[in-house]
Amino acid sequence: MIAAGKFGADEVIAVIGKTEGNGGVNDFTRILADQAFRRVLLKHGTRSEAEIHNVPMVWSGGCDGVITPHATIFARNGKTGPAEKSRLVIGTALSAELLPEDIGRPAMVQKVADARQSRDEGCRDLRPKGRALRPDQDAASDHRFRCATRKTRHQTLACEVHDSMGVSNGTTALGIAVALGELSMPKAEQICKDLDLYSSVASCSSGVELTQAQIVLLGNKAGAGGRYRIGHSVMHDALDIDGIYDSIRDAGIELPERPRSEDLKGRGR
């Protein structure tokens, strides 16, 4: 798409994708995808390697079954639209370094919340409750766990290596909830234990290749330009299709009370 002139490499501000790996702690396909996409931006653009390193690339492995590996590229240009129409805007942020001993603890919640609050200009003046946030953050490798617990560090850990992905996801979601005012700072014993604490807008993934939370914030802003709007809702379980249709309605698309896929009529693409 860059070669075809759809957008420039320097306009790419975030990537969210699904890779073909197993989705576990040892899933190396996230690393390969991350390296490949960053090399393309470096080759076709003018940004430095350090600048490209700060572009959030949120990868989720585990394409078993019918899921196809894919990537959604977010690019920003200077075009604007009518002031009376709200359209999709995107902001990004990176957290401070996440240490293995932070995972599952208030320190990680705070670092993620602080990163969200320093989001870039793309979403700086959105209303406090963003529409959707997609963070990608650290899950500790066995090597990093061992380093944390050696005599030179004297650290204890909140979880085992193979539990770190799920615990990292849950802790990050609480950081987003704190930043958006959905929750106050949870107590240590509540993190990933009290299931009444959650974010209604965060979707999280984690990988051992990361040492920071990479955050992509999506929202609607008057005058932003383009034809897209974003909406959100909560799926109460994996079969809650009504939750999906509620998010479509929230984006401004009218649907009947009992919608079917054909009622979309191609909208939402």
C-alpha cells in the first residue's frame, strides 16, 4: 500500500495485527512480524530507527483454526473535515519500562495509566472516556524472571512465567481503567482476582518481546476528517453477538432491534 501511494511510510503511526504463532509465551511470530514491518517503514520513509521504534505495533499470536493472519495499518495525514462531524482520530503512547516484578502489581497499573495520560496530540483533547484502547505490553520470559530473582535484584514475582501473559493483560486493562476514570487504583490483592474490576474499552495483548506497554487510543473528534467513526460496547461472553451490534450502533449506524449481518449493507468497511 505504501508503494501504491495509498499513504506514506512516515504517516504510519500504529499497527495492530494477528500473527500465525501459537499465542503462547514462546510465540516468536510476533517478533518476526514486528521486525518485518519496522524494516519496511525504515526502508520507505525518512524516520530514524529510534523514531520507528516508538511506533506502537500491537501483535497478537494464535491464529489456530479459521483466523487468518492480518494487520491493520493506522496512518495520519494533515487533512481535516467539517467541524460539525466527529470522525476517527488515533493517539499513541509508550509506558516506562515494565519490569518482571511489576507484572500483576500496582506498579504496572500505574505505569500504564501514566502512559495513557501522556498520549500524543492525535487524541489529546478527546473526552476523558476514550472509545477503545489497544495496548500491547510485556510478558516476562524465563530469562527475565531469573534475572529479577537473582541475588543482585532480590525481587519477588507475582506469577509464574507461563501465567505472565494473562496476568499482564489483566493488569494492563486495569491501568487503562484507572487512566480513564473507570476505576480508582486497585489494591494489590485485587489485581486479576476481583473480577468486578475491569475496563469496558480496553483490549490487551502481551508478548515476551516487549518491555513497555504500547498503547493505541481510538476516539472520535469533530473536524478530524475521513469517513470513519468508532463505537464500542461490552461482550458479556464469547457468543454475545448483541454486544457487537451495540458497538456498531454506538458508531452511529442505525440497525433494527433484531439485526442481521445483511442489515449493515456494506457499512462499517
